[in-house]
Amino acid sequence: MTMLQELRIRAASQPAHIVLSEGHDPRIVAGALEATRAGIARVTLIGPQAEVRALLAKAGASDSDEIVIQDPARSDLTGDLVQSYFDLRKHKNIRQDYAAEQLHDPLVFAAMMVRNGHADGTVGGAVATTSDTVRAALQVIGKAKDAPLVSSFFLMALPENHPSGRTAMTFGDCGLVIDPDAEELAAIAVASAASHQQLLGEPPKVALLSFSTMGSAKHPNVTKVTEAATILKEQHPTLDADGELQFDAAFTPDIGATKAPGSPVAGHANVMIFPNLDAGNIGYKIAQRIGGCSAIGPVLQGLAKPANDLSRGCTSEDVTNMIAVTVLQSHKGQPA
């Protein structure tokens, strides 16, 4: 069984209510239909009633699929959500008519549904940009009280029968925080480790990546990573984490043993923390396009409630997988 199959099965054991903000997109409709039929989630689609119904019919949906449509222009929820949005943002000196206008934005409407408890999580970004998707999540759902920052990660499903024996890894941050300082890098590592444990059910082994391994090069960029490693060891001594490590030293056992003897994670890391967004974004795309990995993400972490971003190049299968991830995130604090 692949990691993606296991992910879906675990989500289906505790299905949640997920709202998708782009119900006018055929990929979203097809992915929602698959998630519903697999028992992964109860789904609400946001969009014009007639358009979404037509797409559902074209995808082969029936009344038994029980997918709900919410059209912000006519929904019974709109009035209450407008008032809640106004109360939330009135410190920015917005007016009531501006709040009403904002609730016609499906990203905002979906996020408000999650904030007000009408859904457990939301997924968007198949059409909207990452900046718009993340902005709605941050402004409406907000950062979790115990999170130093909001960051992102990708779940990387390795090709079957990979020579390393691994089935999946977590890469962070590859989609959101552009140039984290040492403290932010340590926070991203802690959040990514927790996400890995929750979503994949295996103990995290965290590598803080660099172009240097254990002092093989001297540079301020390397120093940032070693400082982050020091912070991790001081604040989270029970977490298996080490750095700075080059990717080969983190991933390949014999190279790890040579370059970083005695390291608790060298050669066995399953959570890779990149020093900045350049490295992370390039790294995951190389793994995806040349290495044949399946990339799920960017998955957001550090929000008060789950809200996730799809790639605009996503497939319907990607949508279903992200729904499964969002379902599992909604059970934070419960056994994975």
C-alpha cells in the first residue's frame, strides 16, 4: 500500500467537513466527488449554484453523493458571515458594505465558514494564487495562539520500491516563508516534525539542510542553520534533529556515516528543512519532476484551523489527496 493510499484510509476513518472555495473548477468537482465516495470527507463546494450543479452532473454525481453547494450570492449563511467578518475586521476601519463585498469572494466565504464552525477545514488555490489563498486564511482563520509563525511543507511520496526503502518524506518550507532567520527556521522544523508525525504516523528525524555538513564550509548562511540547530537542541531536546547537513549526508546512510559520524539523523532523515524558499521550492520541484516523487502541498501549518493551498497545476487526484490531508489536520491533538 502506498503512502497516499494509507493517507486516504486514515482520513476516511475520521471523516470531517471540508469546504472547497473553487467549486467552479472541474478538477475541484472531480476531486470532491472522489473524496465523498471514498468516505474521506463531507464536502461543500462554493460557487454559483447553476454552474456547480452542471459540473457535478457532468462528473457523474447523483443526489446520493450528498455534496452541498453554497453560493455566497444566495446562501442562508451569508448574512451571519458578513456580520462576523465585519466584527473581525472592524479594527481596520472597514465598512459594512465592504464586509458584504468581501463575502462574495469564495476564498473569504470558505474561510469564514471554517472560522464560524460550519466546516472543519478549507482547500483552495487551484485557480487562486498562493498569495490570495494564504491571505484569506491568515486574515480570517488566523495564526494558532501557540504557533510562532505560519509556514508550509510538502508531503513527498517517493516512487514505489525506491532504493532508499523510504515511502514518504516531509519538505519544509517550500512555499511560504522566503528567508527565515535562525529562530524561524527552528520553528519551521518543529512544526514540520509535528506535521510529519501527525500525517504519516512515523517518528520524525529532522535534517537542517545547507551546502555544508558539520562545518565543512564557513559562511553566514551556514551559521544561520547551525544556530537553528542549536535552538532546536536547547528547546526540544527529545526531537531527533541535526544540522547543518548537506542533502546527501541527510538522506544516504553511508554518506551520512562518513560526513557526520555520530549524528542521530544523518542518512536517515525523513523531514528535510531547507534554509530558504529558493532552496526549498527548487528542491521539491527537482524531486517531483526528475525524481518522480508525488508532491502534496503546499500544506499550511501554524493556523488556528486547517486551510490549505493547491498548486494551480493540480490534478483532481491532488485535490482528493489535499482533502485527506486537511481532514487529518482537523484532528490535531488526537491520535493520527
